[in-house]
Amino acid sequence: MAECTWTSHLKSIAVTGSHTFIIDNFLSKVRNVIDSSQTERFTSASFLAQSSQEDFDAKLQVVVKVELLAKSNYVRVVVFALLPECPLQVPSPPKVGREFQDYARDYQTNAPEPVIPVTSQFNFLDEQYNVIYKSKPLHGYYNGHGVPIDSFLSVSAHQVLEEPSQYLRSDHSLAIQCSIELNCGTDLAMESTAPINPDLKLSVRLTPEKYPDMYLVSGKTRLPCHKHMLAACSNVFDVMFTHDSSEKETNEVIITDVQLKTLEKLLEFVYTDEIKDFEGLAHSLVYVADKYNMANLKTLAMNAAVRNLDTNNVSDYFALGELVQSEYLVQRASDFAFKNATKVMKSDGWKALSHESLRKLFVSISKSRLA
């Protein structure tokens, strides 16, 4: 066996932290600021950013600030992480950019040396804490007063108002996940590593076809899978396989009301936690996810459905929202139908709606207009 190899390299000294900040009724707050032209600010509880290195003891209190910034002709949502104090003493970067100088002058701060490079990222989350809007990494500096330089996210408030599902949860609250990293210099590190044989795979993830103990049956096709994987994603499957049932006895779940392609997508989610391409199956995936109580799959499919609403399918999605009791899907379909009423009322889907569905649709539109 080959001996260990010693290597040396410069290791970055980083102080990192993460926090999720939730603001209730954010959509109504956006409307109020647009109507009043009065800036409103929100500040999170402080959270701790610290270094993972034992020999570098740095702990910083950080807060997230959200500003509904009202200017003369626009309103923006501005998000940044703020250090109330910035006590670190580290070397300055070789050159401070014009953006830093302009920002410092605007805020009338004679920024002392040193300044600290920082990277921030802000993700907007839904109810299940899945990312619905992801910012790119934002690079800038902190000075001794804790003022963030070129490391903030800015979004038009009118965008939030027009497309709330792209930024807000279904109850119109705002959930922001902030990640921050401050670069506090470098240190020389020595490490030893044992050799790895590149010809050997370190791990192989189990696929549905590998040692299956259960099958989803659609027509004459049997899709191989595993009980524990299905049960982990669905309490309906969990109960089915735990208690005496025909499915437990035959190792088959016969599904007659869902197409084969939809079941293949369901298994893709079970084994990968994602669906790369919905291939126009969002409608049937919402249905099957609701049937087997798979909350995350249902949310993914509803988000895909909302992104692809059109005048031909909006009636179907409204009816589906009623069937699976999704207030979010019903509301989004109602809003779309109201905005595109002339074309929607000429569609085949509209003509196929029952009198009861039409009544519920008009009630939903009325409520959203009054809200």
C-alpha cells in the first residue's frame, strides 16, 4: 500500500453564518408602501457567524434587514445582512473599488481600514422551506461600522406584487434565508492524505431496478421500486405496507387512475427529491401527490402548474385545486382567469366546467378582488 502524501496549501479563514427571517403579511405591506410612498424597514433577530477553525476565535452578531425603499417614482425591496459591530482586524484587500468609495461617501462614513471582503446570498423560501427564488452570490466589503458594501439584493416591489408566488409563500408572508461568509485572510495548512484507487467507486446509490421488493402496476407494466423509499415519502404507503393489505401480501400497488408516465415521474421524485422535466404532467402529478399525501411533490407540481397556466388549461387547474383542496392553486387559477377573462371564457375548458365549478370560480374571483 502506498504511503501517505503530505501537502501544504493556503487555507482561507472564513467566518460564516446562516439565518431564516420571516415577515408576515408582506404583500399587504408592499401595497401600503406603494400607496403611501413611505419607506418601511424590518430587522431580524441577531444570529451568530463564527469560524470553524479552533485557532481562530471570531464570533460576530449579524442581523438581516429588509427595506421597502420608497423613492420618487419606484419602490424596491432591498435585503442585506448587517454587522452592528465589526471588530475583526485583518489585512485590507489590495484595492478598494469605486463602488465602495461611492457608498461610503453617500452614507458619510470615512470607512476605516481594514475592510473585510464578504459574500452574501439571499434565498426566498416556501412553506416547506424549498427555494422559490435564489439570488446569485453577492460580493462586497464590510467596513468598521458594519455598513454593507455592494452585497445586497434589490427587487422591484411591483414584481413582487404582480408575481407573488415567485417570491412569497402562499399565505403572502416573506421567508428569507440569509447565508453570509466573511473572508478573514489565509493560513498555511499541512495535511496528509491516503491514496484512493480511482478505479473503484466509493458509493453507488440504489436505483429502483436494484433488488426491488415492490412494484407500482399500471396496466400491464410493473415499475420496480422499494417499500422503504415509498414509505419515506408517503405516510399512505407507510400505512399500506405496515398493516395487513393486499399490497403488502402481493408486493404490488395497482394504480388504475394514473398514467404510467406520471408514475415514472413519481418514482423519479422518490429517488432523487426532484423532477428535472415535468413534460406536461404537472396536473396529474398534483393529483397523485395529493392521493398519496406527498406534500413536497405536490408543492413542486403546483409551482410547475402555476408557471404554465394558459387560457386553455386554467379551468382544469381551478377544478383540480378544488378537488385537492389547494387554496393556493385555486387562487392562482382564479387570478389568471380574471386577468384573461375574454380568452378564457372562449376556451373548451371553460365550457366543460360544471355549474357548481363556475359558481365557485366566481366566488373565488370576487374574494380576491375584495382582499
